[in-house]
Amino acid sequence: NNTTEISFENPRFMAEDNGNIYVTSYFPLGVARFDISQMKFTGFCNLGQFHPEGVAAVGGKLYIASSSISDENYNFSYDNKLYVVDIATFSLVDSITVGFNPQLVKKLDDNHIVFNTWGNYTTDLGGTYIMNTDTKEIVDLQQAMTKFDVCNGYIYGYATTYNADYTTSTSFFKVDGITHEISEILSNF
């Protein structure tokens, strides 16, 4: 539904593709499209009850993490999906089951995204993954990362561990996006 105005009360994350910025939002629940050259709002894709977080644009599609779902009474539960929006039609076209509480999604290259899950904080501690967007094959990097970014084919991220005595420790990692080799670049920080 294209309108000329939109009001965001809680924007979450952004991605750029082909002259447009895509912004996920909690209120309203969905993703908005803004034309960069005209500096104006050009469309909104409603995501229903899904709470969108990170977003990446790859191959004519947006891949959107959804941390949770709420029903009509605002009862929340962790979501476990990445939602796929076709950019040309600006409509929801698919969902991909991943781990609980997906948060970040970044473009790695023209056929891959990187995403993380934060789990349910008890039985599922989350992880970091690379997905081939053509085949939907997912590779578990075997290293949960709290936050990460992508630069020149490498994934740079950190993991913070919260200990029983209320102390924390943080380790920083570099991951080769092709070989998936992980190097710890700084620890006990």
C-alpha cells in the first residue's frame, strides 16, 4: 500500500538497495521504502504480527529478521523466522525457519546473507549463520555473536558472556565469509 506519509514510533534497522532505503519498524509492524533521490516515502509492506529487526537486500529480495510474534491481545512469543519480501512487488513472499529470536541480517555478497539469533536465553543460546539465498542452505558458524558487521567478505563481530557473578567478558572475532574460518582477534576485553 503506497501512501505519501508514514509515522514511525519505533524504527529498528535499515538497508539500502538500488536507490532506496528500507526501514523496519515496530509501530507500524513492517518495512517502509524511501526513495533516496526524491527524499520521500514510497511504500510500506505490512508484516502483520511479526516484529521486524535486521534487514538485508540481496537479489531483489529483502531478508528480515523477526524477534517475536504477538497475537491480537499483545501476548508475545519468540519468533524463529526470516521473512522474505519481494522488492519489485513489495510484498511478503516467503519465510525461512531459523533459530529463536533472530536479530541482525547483513548482506555478505550477491548470493549470501549473514544472520544471528539470540535464542531464548535458557535452552537455546543462539548462533551466527551464513545462508545461500539461492538454495536457502544455512551454515552454522558455531560461534554466537551478539553483534556483527560485514566488510570485504569478512564478518567482524563480538560475543559477550554474562557470568553468574554478574561479570561479563567479551571476545571479538573475524570470520572468512568463504572458508568460514574463525579467528579470535581480541578476548577478555
